[in-house]
Amino acid sequence: RRFKKKFRKTEYSSQKVDRRNYEDISRYNEDFIKYYKAQKIIPEEKWTIFLDVMQSDLPTAFRITGNSKNEAQKLLNIVKSQYFTELLKGEENVEGNEPKCLPWYPENLGWQVELSRKHIRRNEKYFRLHNFLMAETATGNISRQETVSMIPPLLLDVKSHHKVLDMCAAPGSKTAQIIEMLHSGTSLPSGFMVANDIDNSRCYMLVHQAKRLNSPSIIITNHDASILPNFIVENPDNSESVLKYDRILCDVPCTGDGTLRKNPDIWMKWNAANGSNLHGVQFRIIKRGVELLKIGGRIVYSTCSLNPVENEAVIHRILKEADGSLELVDVSESIKGLIYDKGISEWYPASKDLTLYTKFDEVDEKWHTQLRPQMFPPEKENAEKFHLDRCLRILPHHQNTGGFFVAVLTKTAALPWESDKVTIEELETNSKSKPPPHKRRRIHGYREDPYVFFNSDEDIWKSIKAFYGIENLEPSCLLTRCLIGKKKNIYFTSPSIKDLVDKNQTNIKIINTGIKVFARCDKNSECDFRLVNEGLNSLQEFITLRRISIPKQDLTKLLASFNPTESPLIETLSEHTQNVVKDLSQGSCVLDYDDGELRLTLGGWRGKQTLRAYVSHQDAIHYLRILGEDVSQYDVNKFKKETTNEEKQTEDKSELSDKPESNDGNMVVDEEE
């Protein structure tokens, strides 16, 4: 540490950091152009178009989350009718800049629109669209995600019973997309997802993303993906085995030169050696991934890089070592409408001085640590058997996106280095308690609180169960984060996640799991715990008491009452609602709304004389919006403020000009003024 401190002082103290605005960065790099022209990933006649697009800003892309199909469809109709229609009518609209539906994204829920800072600053309609996207993103009903980033999760083909692993998950946009697919058609899937990242601080970004979707079927871990430890699971015959996954996403760290449109600072940093330096890490991660994949399972490898050394070279290397136990999948029929190029079977690794090589034998000895034999393409006579043309290369000029590489592999047999003996040894190594280390271990990041699951005879559970009439819910799936003291919050996990945590809490660094379903609320209620709206969707099928069927006019009235001290009086609600709540004691309750097209289940609170919707301000506005109410009054509109200020100034000037003047030219001021 002393050496590092000294090094920082001597090397960097006298240097100024080159910090520039994105507008000031030169979007040009001669080495970048020379290298990729040599790789022939873009036809010569397309180079001008490719470079023009790479030097321009990236459009905004978003998708409407598909957890609730009814809500998603309502939101889609609002986007198209209230926002996109206005943009198309506007005089400022330029042909070719219209909002575009992504033809390959299911149910028309993926969109792309030109929405730059300039548009937002200067145009009220774009400003309103931006505010809408921000508001709905906060509630988890819209995810702002780069277009090409949506492709890998779609190609995973996740079903609700699958066990899924995301090896390098942060910041979490793909993770969120996979959670939606896992929950397709069910609030409590039998499958689950393990989302992992090596960076402790980025794991908490991942927690934030996952919390927006309120899933009880995800567990977030903090490990190096290349040496990801085994999870132990219990088999139906009570024996133990290593968990193998049905689906694995391997979105590895990369140079990111496919993101130059949104990260223009990469133009200044780019050099040919960057990709070579990451090749080893990328290979180790996918190698660990295929080890954790079950036979018949699917793994998707992806990067946001254009470099074949990070892409086809990694795939070729793992296929070669797998010796027939892995196959590239042809996914051309799975994503119709997407424009892409096929993977290449010939490329030229380069040293830092941009010398290109066709064979490792040609490489100067001084570059042997940077360029390795495994980075080179297959021999021409053997290239066809690897089917590298089944990889997908999405380039920026194809459909106005970023650059991306995707390869889908399936495991057809055990890997050459896998055997039953190795699996048993791994299991024994994981399950044995490790002796305390001689040296004190350094804890990276926060020390997480334990996960304490309920016993069947938990005291507080008895009162909660009786108060809400909870049936058929196993209390062992409920947990708290404290061993002693008063329990403040109660969380819920799916049975499969509960078993994972039980078996692996001591040998896996778990950052987060479970959704909050009850929170302590010691006030005027027979039960000390209220329902929490974020976990109600997973719990609502077990609740039989304290449910209020509420008509639309009453629900909108409750949602529009943001101040909890001014909740609507029960006597002001419809006769139907008054009859339902008259015999209901004070405390938390469930508000049910169903008009045949839209079904909502919200947390509520029955006061002594009032009824309120117990939801956040942002969620309330979302529900009002999909119920068809006008929510423009809740939007912050700087354009209206500016118009109001201009009108006021004009009025002030006209008032002054109407006043009589004295003989000496000075205005006469009223005494009251």
C-alpha cells in the first residue's frame, strides 16, 4: 500500500487529468480504422456509412416490461396514442426520426426513438416523453435499455421452470429482462435466477434493478465469474449434488468499442492490444460457464465489442477444447426482423504497434505475452466444422444501434475434463467446513446480515396468518435479516431460492434475496405488520381476508390522495365500498380492482374513518395513468413555467405603459404602489 501511495505521487501528481465534454471529444482514431479495415468485418463500400453512424449519437431505446400483460398493453397504448402521435404531428419532426418499433422484440414492447439532450431542452413534446420514460422506469414498468442489449436474453429462451445464471450481471438491464421472462404467466415460478457480479459496489446497482421487478425468485451473489463457486442442492432422494443450470448468460467484460456512440471517450483510449489483454479473462469465464451448464442446456456468450479476438476467437477456443461436447446453435429463425452479419472464420490478431499476424509463428517474441496461439483463427480446412458463421454480428449501421456480438451454444455431452469423480470431489470440497485461516481475511464490501428463515411455530407468524387469513403458504419461505431483537421487515422467497440459501449461505457471498412483504407498523391495528405493496403480487393468492373489491371511481380517488393525513373519508366513497369496509377493523388491507381488461391488486389501509391506497407517489401516478386518468397535473413542465413567466413579464410591461406620465417625463406612481 505504501508503494502504491508513493507511485501515485511520483507518477500522477504532476499530471492533469484530461477531462473533456463529450461534445469536445474527437470521434476519430486512425488505428481503429486501420485495424477493422484489415479484419474485413465491414465491406469496403459500407465503410463510409459505418463510420458516419459510429460518430453520431445513439438513439434512446426502451422496452415495456411484460410482467403483467394487461398493464403492459395499457402502457403501450398510452405511449403510442399520447406521446408518439404528438411527435409525428409536430412541425419539428424530421422524416426518418419517427419512433420505431423493434420488429424482432415480442409483442411490440421494444421501441427506439431519437431523443437527445438537444431534443429534450428545445422541444416540449420530447421533454414530456422523456419525463414519462423516467417516471415509468422508476416504477419498473419501463426499462431504458440499449437496443442490442435486449438480444442476448431473448436468445436464452427462458421458461418459468428454468434455473438461470447471469455470470456478469451488473448493472442489471439484461438481468431484469430475464426476470420478466421467468415470471411470464406466473407470479411465483418454479425456476429461479442467480445474478452474479465480481464488483461489490455494482452488485448494489443490480439489487436496485431487481427490486424494480419485485421478484421472489432471484438471488444476487458477489464472486469472480471465472472461479464461480458451486451451489449445493438437495435431490428428491435427499442426496446432495452440484447445481447445474438450464440457461446461462455470459455477457463478459470487454473493450466496449461497440459502444463508441454512447461512450465517445473510448475513441481516445482505443488500441489494438486492449482486446488481446481481455481474451484470457473472457475465455476463463465462458469455460466456467459451460462447466456449470447441464447437458441439453443453453449458454449465450455476448460482448459489446467488434473485435474478433474477443468474439470468434473465444468461441473457437472453447469449441476446440470442448471437443464436440458443445455446439453453436443456428438462431436465425428465433429473431426474425433483426439485421445482422454472420460470424467470421478469418481474422488477424495485432500487436500494440498495430502489426497484423496470420499465424502465431510470425509473432515477434516480445509480443508473446500479449498474443497467444489460441487467439488465432482455425486452419482453413478445419474452419467449417466449428460453424462460426452461426454467431451474430450486429453493427451500428445495420439498424442505427450500437455494436454487439452474440453466440448461442448448447451442451450436448459432458466436457472432456468433466467426470462423475470430479463432481463428487467438488461437492465434498464445498460441503466440508473449512478451518479458520491463519491470516485475518479482508472483507471486501459490506458485511451482509444473515438470512434467518421462519420456523413453523414462529410467534409473529401466527398473528399475521390469522389477521390476513393466509392459507397454503409455507412459513419457511419467509425470512428476516436479524437473529435477535425486534423483527422490522419480513421478506418472501420462492421455495427453490429458500433451499439455495439454506444450503449455501456459509460458502457463497449472498448480497441480496427476497422481496419485502410485511413491515412492522405498531399503530391502531390488531396486527403489528402491514402488507407491503412491492411484495403483494407474489403473496396475494394466499390472502383470503381483508380484501376490498373497489370500483374505479373510488380507486382513482384513493390514488389521487397523496397526503396520508388527508385520506378520503369512507362516507365520501361509493355505497358499495362503504358496505364492504363497514365491518373491517382498522389496519392493512388489500384493494382489488378488476374491470375485465385490467386487474390490479394494491395495498391499502383502513383507518378509523378513512381508507387510503398504501402505495408510493410514483406508483400512484402510474396506476392513475393506466386507469385512463389525466396525470399531466403531476408532470413538471419547464416549458409552461417559461410561458407563464413570459406572459407575466408582458403583463407587467403593459401595465407600466398604461400609466400617465408627468410633465418632466417621469411616470406617476400610485400611492398604493
